[in-house]
Amino acid sequence: MIQRRTLLKSGAAAALAAPALSGLAQPVVTLKFHTFMSPQSNVWLAMHKPWMEKIEKESGGRIKFEAYPAMQLGGTPVQLYDQVKDGVVDVVWTLPGNTAGRFPRVEVFELPFMMSNAEATSKAYWEYFQTMAPDEFKDVQVLALQVHGPGVIHTVDKPIKSINDMRGLKLRAPTRQVNKLMGVLGATPVGMPLPQIPDALNKGTINGCVIPWEVVPSVKVNELTKYHAEFDSAGGSLYTTTFVMAMNKAKYNALAPDLKKVIDNNSGMATSAWLGKTQQSNDAIGRKSASDRGNTIYTVSAAEAQEFRRTARYVEHDWVEDMNKRGFDGKKLLATARSLIEKHTKSTKS
């Protein structure tokens, strides 16, 4: 009889506990992450994967990612922003500059000789977005904003030591501001997404390209070009490119509050700075991949860079005028971006 009572009590206790236990079993949220970067790239291996793994861990496994590099879910790099805006995918990492003129105010960071280092400039980019262009990406939940390390000129069979060497070359550039810069410097700009570079170099469609050192191995530019022109940091960086990591707004808003907090804790200025710093930290690997092949690397001195600076000012003036025509104060935007870069450069160790 005592045994029967004990069993009944334990059974009743189990029945009462069952609803509570089932209540603890929270559904798993699966997020599709889509980007154009290759699965072998440093960006994918050192930035995207660790970011996703950190969120999965901090959510206790309640957020899971399905990771799709190299446009594995279809479409083209140009379509990534609309894919996340429309909910085709949940998170993307892409270039605002893939769609020329659609996000004009953040282009200020792509102007010639603007950036200092990627960590500080990414912090400036985030603060600028918050204060000067909060509606620039209004259709999505912005998670992080960053830039890459200093842009480098890579050419197949002609070394670049001065502006005169740029004339007649067909050079791939990533965005409309960098395309303008190539044109002003005397080259013929050719716009195309990053994954198309190897084929274009192979076929002779282009004579070279401008990309940071970090991405060189993933698109075989160390194998397909022989000459590389980098700029001494004392003379400033030729250009950089802006990136955005964004989430579908409805998907973000539907998250449970504690999961939203996990995403928020892995978003913002600190995450932007980490992404920028991590990407630039891999520049040395890309540079070594070219030097190990015996390629020629020329460093444009600070004095030699002055010629590039003077000529490139047209791009800056043109952007300011474009902003004014769009109803923005171009000079104020430019001055703010410069001031923020200077502020964060002083407070950030290179």
C-alpha cells in the first residue's frame, strides 16, 4: 500500500512537472546567412563563421545558422541586399556599393585617401550611420558596418609607380566611387563583382584590379597578376570599400526578447570594429601570397602619393555636389566623416 501511494505521488508529481518542462523547450530559430564570399576566403573563415558560432553558443543553441557562402542560394551579389530586405534570406554580408547610388551617404568612406585603418574607420562608419544617415538602410535591421584595409592596385603586365602608368589600363573596381577614382587617374574603370575577377583576368577583359591584400588569394590575383602597387601608410590609403551586415527586419522583430539581445550583443560598433580589424589583419597573408610567387610589389611613397591625392580630389568634389543635389549637405557629411575617422583613429590602436 505504501509502495502504491509512493508511485501515485511520484506519478502525480511527474504529471504536474510535465507542462513546466515542455514550456522550457523553446523552439530553435534557424537563420539563413548568405554572401558572395568564397568558403575558402579569410572573410568567411575568420569573420563570418566565428560570428555565427558565437551567436549559436550565446543563444544556448536556440539560434542556428544555415550558412551559404559563394551565392549558394542563387542570385547575384548585386541582389543580396534585396534578398534580405524581402525575406528570401535572413542575414547577408554585402557591399552597399553593389547598387550604384542607392546608399549615397555612406559612400563618403570610399572616397580617396579617407580611411586610416579598418578598425577605426569601421567605428567611424557606424557612428556616422547612427548620427548622419540613420535611414540609409531603413528596410533592414543593420547589424554591423565595416570597411576593409587599404586598397591596392594589381596589374598583369605593367607596374604602377605613377599616375602616368595608369593610362590605358582596364581596371576592375568594386563601387561607383572607386570606379570614378580609376577614371580620374587615367584608367578605364570596369565594374564587376569580386567573383568575376579571375575569369576577367584570364580572358584579358581587364588588365588588373583594385582590391585589398586580404582577398587576393581567394580570387587568385596573386597567380593572375605580376605587379602590385600599395601606398605607404604615411601618405594615406588610396581607397576602401564599405560593407553592411544586415538582417531581415521582420525576422529580427519576431525573435524572443532574450534572442534579440543575443543578436544585439553581436551587433553595433564593437562588432563593426572587430570585423574591420579582422579583415585588415589578414592583409599580411595576402601580401605574402604575392611575394612568395616572386611578384613585384611597389610601395608608392608619401611624396609620390601627393600626385594621386591632387588628381583624386575631383572625386571628392563630385561626391559633395551629388549630395547637395540629393538634398543633403555634402560638405557637412564629408567633414563629419573625416572628424569621426580622426576621433576613432586616435582612440584605436592600429
